[in-house]
Amino acid sequence: MSNNTEALNYDPADPDKMKLPAGTKCGDCRHIYRCKAIFGHVETDTYCDWSPSRFVAQEASNV
């Protein structure tokens, strides 16, 4: 048995809301357009409705 413990990726008060990595918002995720259509998320949201969270940082554009 392992003694390693990991921080929870969700708020125990509302386990359906998965935490995003510290300092990020939904607008930083490459899935924002899908989540806006399915869940009604906006770019400033700080939790993910997918469980486990499917947050994937957007790649920087070469503008």
C-alpha cells in the first residue's frame, strides 16, 4: 500500500465541478468551444464539467 496522497481534483462540496490547474480558466483550454456549446461555459469559468477534467492548454498561436 502506498502512502502517497494527491490533492483532490474537485471541490468536495460540489464533486461535479473538477478544478482546473492553478491560475487557468476555461478560456485557456483548447476545448472551450465544445464546452460553451454543451455546458454553456464562458471563458472566465474556473471549473470543468468533465470528470476527470479534460483541460488541455491551448497552444500559443504564431501571429
